[in-house]
Amino acid sequence: MQSVEKLEAKGIGTVSGRLYIGTAETIPPSELIDTTGAGDAFIGAVLYAICAKFSPETMLCFSATVVCDLKLK
């Protein structure tokens, strides 16, 4: 078990049975964003766009813009 811990300390581990090598970064609390509800807002905008008969391209751009305009802090 110590061997595994040594590898993990160097950023080496597995995901779904695959080897990955990388580093972990710490995100300062001031940069964290609570995205609760962002998916709901996106789907709501998609449903609105479908009802308004937007083209698929316009629908996705519109929905992404709605989510980006949310104040998620």
C-alpha cells in the first residue's frame, strides 16, 4: 500500500483502470463558483428556444448565453 501512496503523491494514479500522470492544482476559495441550477437554466432556455422555433444553432448559442449571464457566485 505504501507503493501506491508514493505514486499518488507524485501525481500518478488510475482512472477507470487507465494510468494517468498529472498534477493537482488548488483553486483558491475566491475563484470557486457555485453552479447549482446552471443545468436547469440551460435546459429551461433550450425548452424556450424549442417553443420559439429557434434553429438548433441559435438555440444552443442562446441557451449558453443565458447560463453565462447568470450571477453564479
